[in-house]
Amino acid sequence: MKHFDKVKRTVIILVVLCALIAQGCFDNNSANQSLAGIPLSGKNTESTESSAADSAISGADYEQLRIETDKDNHLFVIKYTKAGKEHQLEGKLLTYDYPDTANVYRIIPSYEDKSILYNPVEGWTDCWFQAYSSLTCIIGHNSETDTDEVLSRVERNSVNDSMVRLDNADYKQMAKIRSAFPEAVFGDYTLRFTYPPTNTDLYGINYINPQNRRDNILDTIKGRSFDYYITRRVIDGITVGLPANADFFCLRYDKAMKQTTIIDNEQYIEFYDGKDIYEVHCYIANEKDTEVYLKSKPVISVEQAFDKAKPIIIDRLSENKETHIYATELVYFVVTVYDMSNENFSDEKTTSDTYEKYLYPFWVFYMHSNYKAMGLDSADRDPVIVNAITGEAIDPCVINY
């Protein structure tokens, strides 16, 4: 089962890969990169440094951009000087402790033809909720009130500000989740966001009717706030995946290597108990087992990761948007490298049956940007991620091919 917001990924993949065919797949300089490094950006070190310099020039009025961490209180402050004035952005450190080293894992896929079994938590209904879309764009139009179904800027910001890191030892629902997924190893904490009340149909909750396998409306939350909980599994003490309301997807194509690299969130399940919504990350689809691919590689610090991400962050801050960097966290991402040397093109999709899947640790800088689009309030929630092993910063807004 995939979240509604993941439909956009299929569209992106189809559009981009069709563009590869039509445009001849622009050249890049990644021919000398090996699989051990995994060319996540499609650029070599020299071209990355050049791009970083260009980015810094475009945002040259952002002087002395720096991060200061308060590990005792689990906070960070990003400070910079613009037009002679000091500015700062405040956020939360979600990863309290992180190891000096971490493994990179290769996922051994299962080729068994079997459906994924879901284990609904007792008393809860598995559902779909547009956690990401409800914070970024117009979901629909209410013909009765002639209003667009969208959260205001203040309401969106309130969701980010409401984020709380709950200790799973004190989280009362954790026992239910563990009993439903006994094979999963969950982390020490759950995240909680509070969504503000609305009288529109923005908070529609859907489910698949098991009788007819059709999409059905389970409930529409109106006139009250509700909590959205995110519980994720861990590997070696490092959390796996991002919350659905800050979902991430990145595609890179390397023409010289004939490889497509996708960095993606893992699948998750959502539940509704009649009051609140629970998002549970408990597995990787088609995962059979994992093996160590790179052992005990040094993990860069959050401060070092910020320095690597600085050119991208400067670009974001230079846009005509109200941008917040509300949290940072160390997580594992799924990195899939497709061998495109024997592409099978069809009218509907581009496929490659030859691929390798990995789990790489990344530092994530959660970002939210409000802006006006065609006179309407809109927002982006595209995080910047930094490979905690290689130090490569990745902007999902830039598609290289």
C-alpha cells in the first residue's frame, strides 16, 4: 500500500525518463565514479565544487551562514547576515546521539511472487491521509462555500511548530504497535504533529474496501484538531525513513554510466483510530535480507553536514519565499541504482530489471517554504539531505539527466 502523495513519484519518474529519451540524456561528468561511491548527484567532485561556488555567488548577500547546536536542549540556530542585518532560524535536533561510524547495507531483494501482508493494529483502521499535500497545496474546491481547501500560512507553520519528540518508553500506543509488528525493531522515539481544525474537506481519510478493493472515504475530520504520530523502525540505532508530511524523492540519471539512481522514502502504513492518525514504518517492500556493503564508515557531524548543504540552503533562502528550517535528523534512506544499459522502452514506462538497493545514512534538514502562487498561498516541503558517509549534499528540486 502506498500513500496518496506517492502517486506524484510515479508521474515524476515517467516524465523524467521520457525526457531522457526525447532529449538524448544530457552529458555529465560522472563517468569515473564507482558503485562504491554511488553517484547520487550525477556529478564528479570538480563539478560539484563549481556548482557550489556558483550557488554561493547567487546568494552572496547571505554572509557568515552558520549553525550553532545546543545538544543539551536539543535545538539548533542557523544564523546569517543579510543586508547588514542579523537573522536566525531555529529548529529541533531530532537525533540526540549518533554513532561515530555506520554501516552501509545492500538490500537482498525477495523475488517471491507474494503480496505484502499488513498487520492492522487492533481497533485501528489502515488508511490513507494526505499528510504532505494538506500542508503544501490546494486539495480541492468547496462549491458550497466557493472557497479553496487549503491551510493558511499561519496554520501550516503551526504544524511545524507543534512537532514533539515523544520517548517511546512513555508513548502509550507503542505497545499496540509493537504487538502488531513483532518482527520490526522500532526506535526510541515517535514524532507527533498537531494539525489545526478546519471546516473544509481538507482532512479526508480514505481506505480500501476489502470487499470491492475500491477507494472509500473513511472519515473527514472537521471542526477539531488532531494529532499525527510517526513511529519508525531503526537499524543500528539509526532511524529509517522520513515522515510522510516531509516526504523525499530524488532521481538522478548518469548517461556515461547508464545508471538511474533513486533516493526514496521507504513504504509505510497509516492507521486511524477515530480520533488521531498513526504512521508506522516497519519494513521495506520486497526486502528479504540485508548484508554489510561498507563497514564502519565514519559519520560526519551535523555541523559538517550543514557546511556541505550550505550552498543549497543559500539558494533556498535567496528565493522569494518564507523559508523555515524546522528540524534536522540522521536517518537511513533507500538508494536504488538501476542498470539502464539494457533499457526496455514502451509507451507506458521505462523499466530495468537489473538494480541494486542500498541503505545509506543521511543527515536531513527539514525545510518548509511558504509563498504566493497565482495569488494563492502555497508551500514547498522539500528537505535537503547530506550523505553522512560521502558528505554529498543533494537537492531534490534539481533533477540531473
